[in-house]
Amino acid sequence: MSETLDERSWSVLSATVNGYIRMAVPVGSRVVNRLFGLSYSPATIRNVMADLEEEGYLTHPHTSAGRIPTAKGFRYFVDNSSFSMQEALPESASLSSFLDVILDESSPLDLLEVLSSVMNLVARMTNYTAIVLEPGTRNEERLLSFELIPVGERHLLAILVTDAGAVYKRTVLLPEGFRTKEIVFLGDALNASSRNVHLSKIREKLFDEMELLGEAYRETLQQLFFHNRMPEMKLFRTSRFAEMPEFSDASVLHAVMEVFEEKIALLEIFEDLVRQGGVSVQIGSENPIPGLKPCTLVSVPLLNGSVWLGSVGLVGPVRMQYDQVIPVMQYLSVRLNHWIQKTLPSQSPSTT
Amino acid sequence: MSETLDERSWSVLSATVNGYIRMAVPVGSRVVNRLFGLSYSPATIRNVMADLEEEGYLTHPHTSAGRIPTAKGFRYFVDNSSFSMQEALPESASLSSFLDVILDESSPLDLLEVLSSVMNLVARMTNYTAIVLEPGTRNEERLLSFELIPVGERHLLAILVTDAGAVYKRTVLLPEGFRTKEIVFLGDALNASSRNVHLSKIREKLFDEMELLGEAYRETLQQLFFHNRMPEMKLFRTSRFAEMPEFSDASVLHAVMEVFEEKIALLEIFEDLVRQGGVSVQIGSENPIPGLKPCTLVSVPLLNGSVWLGSVGLVGPVRMQYDQVIPVMQYLSVRLNHWIQKTLPSQSPSTT
DNA sequence: TTTTAGCACTCTGACATATTGAGTGCTAAC
DNA sequence: GTTAGCACTCAATATGTCAGAGTGCTAAAA
């Protein structure tokens, strides 16, 4: 799709990108020549850079400044570099052994918790902001268990477990004169009859049966059975942004922080990236959120078969250490998805 | 304890504090005279200000600048002002009706969720950062229900409900050759025998009984019964700090953000403030966290009898709109604690 | 005795101006 | 095709000036 650069242009581009990533300052021909040991003189490099600028890979903040890679430049760099785990991250061994421990099948299983502790470590290792996302209610889930537990005099706690390992809970006040026994009985019946049935099916069935009941019953039943779990998103080390030079402008920083706080926009991005699978890299304005324009988002969806269970991601400045981040995320993608497939009950579409 | 200011000093101090809160800039004698309609001339006010400075209520950034209140000045101001809800916050009516809806006893009950939606609104109304804290496992809790639910082939989901409305859950892999039935039976027995008993008592009892069992059993039982819930802390609108002039210095902002991220330090503060009860105001360096020195924390513990269920708080710059924040938090203290006492099962210390 | 007016003084912040240096683009030589 | 040399540009820094806000002090007024 995109044209290919010749050997010399590529070496100049990649040196420029690497230099900018390392120093956060426009890099000039001299630096590229000296620090990266290119065998061309600064003058030649200047010529190449001028060409690269014309083709849209580099820019110029002002006449007498060095070059800065554009989004296109970063994109080309990312697409044409081959990153490898071993040389990238000195702590890669410790990440691997950490995963060995935490993904041990004998340890307690809670997706959000596992992902959180993993990404907490990754955030610390890479020095970028990590994201863990667990989407909200998904109708593809199947019921594993439904329990009603009386709490105090007039409350009932409903607990609903699905095959995705999700636990939904909700406490409901029973209206005056409500017969607790009846509803508990109904719950038991549901538990027995609807095991392994998709949640959406159960809802349909319940709606049909509820036609016969009175208003008060209906209301309470709705509350007990139809919980929606909100999507859950956790962020680690967002404070890093306050240290980075490209966010020294308070308004830029504020914009990013607001994106992190609202979460809805991020959720949508992750949703979109699920179908893509594998490691996605969105550089700068490649993502649709305005406040996130100065950032790059590297993300990985987690799937059990075709069911989306969650996503993990890393956010940093466009000037990100791609050579570290991408191998780490590739590695995580493999390990985590493997673990999910091995540990969670598989979801064959047979009983749909 | 602290000396009392005469009428005139007080009016100058309070005008200075109010002016500084409003404008975030050192206030001079002229401003105090004009904008606050004091009947003294700027010269007199200067004299008073010089006195107040000597006594430690005000400072001077440099010779020809206006005055800034010290922490002591703010403290005196807060202690000696009488704030009232109605005039303070124009949206107070909407807060009140929001609470009417969300604290309706017929709506589903989940402390963390309720507090979160309330403080989310409060953060938006006051334009400060709001905190909601639910402490971790508390041994004062009593068991309401214990359920074991088989998940898939070899997993067991343990769900433990306490009278504080807390739900603990944990999924455990059963070792090879483990007799599921036996352990479910054990769970049922516990459920029947230990209802309304304090968690700590149950643990002791279980420890005693476990002496008789083999290693594999012990391990699994531990995992099933002894969950610890981590403290849960939620923050709303932390991004506000990026907009405030006193945090335009990136390192100051970063320090605050790190405090918000680590959470442990904040947790300790909230723990300390529980015994104090009611609305606590910690101005500037009155709190022990270095990074939070330029901030004021206003907090309220939530108690069911003598049991600490959670806390809510607001964090802003020392230059905070105390006349808004304090009445709001007082109001919240009353409404939320009242709701908790009415809604949650009361905890009499009889079965201790 | 308390309050106020007046005045000299100080310091910041804004603005204008010079200076430096990094880096470019171009041309001519290798 | 590559490189050395040179004139040029522009940001960043330093220096200097000036206005304005605000103080502290003293002496007069209440």
C-alpha cells in the first residue's frame, strides 16, 4: 500500500525516529551522522531528510530546527522494524516469570484481577500508562448459576454467575407483603432449568412468563434478574504523563487526563479494535479521540474463542519506545490468550 | 487554644482569604478596601495586615506584593466562619433531590456504587476531586451467607456475604481427585452454623477444625474461606488539578497525581480520621503526605454504629471554596449516615 | 490615641533589543 | 553521487528599560 523507501532513506528515517524517541527534541543531520554512525556526511543526510520531508515522513518545526517524524514517519518505522523481545527489554525475564506465577492455573481466577496485576507491572516496566478493560454485560454469556440470598429482613441479594467467569450481584428491597419463598422458589427453578443457556434467551423467556404476573412482582423480578454489569476500566500510572515534555502544556495534559477519566471514548476504541485481533498500534491522530492525538495506543484484545472478554493496552506519547512496547504486548497477547483458553470453560456455540 | 482576633483583624483576614480564594493572586490593601467594602482605608488595612503577618496568619511573597493567607490563616478562617448550605451552593436543591432518588430504600443497594454516583455529582458541582473509599476486609463483619458454586469441571466459586452488605467472591481450582461433594457439604454446614457470627470467630473455628485434615484439603479450604477484600478507592475528576494555577508546575502536579495513584497514603489518612467522626478539614501541610501539601482534604467517615463502612472526601487546592465545600460535606454526612443506619442491618455487639 | 493621606521605595512582569548557536539550503568542488 | 563550505534563518537566552502594584513609614487629621 505505502511506497517502499530505499536503503539509505530508511536508515536516515529510522535513525531520526530513534533519535527523536530518545531525546524528545528535533534531531539534526549532525546528530544522525554522529550518534548513529551513518556513513554519510551531514550534508548528504540533509538532502535525504529534505526528500523524506517532501514525501511526508518528517517535519520541520521551523527553518533552523532539526527534523521530527510525522505520524506517517512513525507508522512506516513501526511497520518496517522488526522488534524482538530479548534485546528490547532487560526485565523481560522477570515479566515472564511473573506470568508463570500469576497464570498458574491453581491460583484463584478473576480476570480483572489478573489483568490488573499484570498490567500494573507492565506499566512500571515500560514507564507508560497501562489500561485494563473488561466490557460490560455480554449476551453471549451463558448462565452457570443463579442464587438468591436473603439479607436482613426485607432484602434479597441476587447473584448470577456466567461461564465467562463473571459474577453479577445486586441487592433488592422486597415490597411490603412480598412472599419471599415464592421468589426464591422461582430462582431455584431458573437455576435448574436455564443452566448453560445464553443470558439473552433467559431474558426472553422470563419476559414471556412475566406477562402473567402483577405489577409489583414484575418490577422486583426485573431488578433481580436483569442486572447489567457496567464495563470496568482500570488505569495504571496515568501520572506519568505529567512528567513527559510533550505534555508540559497544561491544556494538553488536561485533555489527556479527561479522556482517561471519561473512559467512554476509550471503551469505544477498544470495542472497535476487537475484530482486528492481535496487537494494534494507533499512532497519534490514527485514533478518533481529539484529546488523545498526541498519544499512541498499543492494545491487545483477549478472546475466548470468538467471545471478547477484555482488553489490555498501553498509552504513551507518540514518541513511544516502540521497540520495547510492541514485543511486550505481543508476548502478553500470546500468554494471556493462551491462559484464557486453557483456564476458562470453552464456549462452543452448540446451545445457542 | 488559638488566640482570638478582634473584630477588625477578623474582617481583614476573612476578606483577604476570600479574595485569595477567588482570585488565586496575592491580595493588596486596596482590593480588600474596595471589593469587600471595608470601612477602613487601605493604609489602616496595611497596618492590620502587617500585624496579621507578624502573628503568622498571612505572608508576603515579596516586598511589593499583596498578602497570601498561611495555613494558619486558612485554619482560623475555617474555624471561625459559619457556612450555610442554602446561600453557599446554588445547585444544593438538585443535590438534595438527587439524594432523595438514589437513597430511596427501594433502589438496589450497593454502598460503593451509591457513594460513587453521589460523589461523582458532588465533584462536578464543586469542581474539585472527589474520593470514595471502601475499606478492605473488616473482622467486625458477620457472616450472612456462604455459597459454593461449581464452575466448569474443576473450579469452585465461593461467595461470602456479610451484614455490611459486602460480597466476597473467589474462584478456586480443586486439586486432582478432590471430592467436590464433601467440600460443598462442608460449606453448607458452615452456612447453617455460622450465620451472624463474626468473620474472625469463624476463622478461628475453621483453623481448629482444619488441624485434622490433610495438606491438600487445608490449602483449598483456606482459599475458599479466607478471602481478603482489598480496600477499594475511587477518584472522580482528578484531571481538575491540571487546570488550577497552583499546579501549573509539572512537578507539583505530578506529586499530587502520584498520591492519587498509590492510594495507600490516602487510605491511611482516612483510617486515621474515622475516630474523629463528622467533617474533617485538613488544610495544606496538616495532612502527613508530602505530595498533598498544596492541597486541602475535606472528608467524612460513614459509620454503621461503630463500624466503619467507608469514607467520602473532596480534595482541592488549599485555596478551596470552603464556603461551598464544608456545607455540602456536612449535608452529605447527615444524609448518608442516616441512610446507612436505616437501610443496613444494624450491628448490635451482642453476638461478639 | 486612632485613623488616614502622602510619598519614597521595592519588586515583578511586560516589552524591546541584542547575541548566540544550532541547523538548514544551496553551490561549487571532489 | 557525495561532501565541504558558506550565507542565512530562527529559537532561545540574556540584557536593559519601564510601568504598575503594593508596601512601609511619617506626619497630619480626627
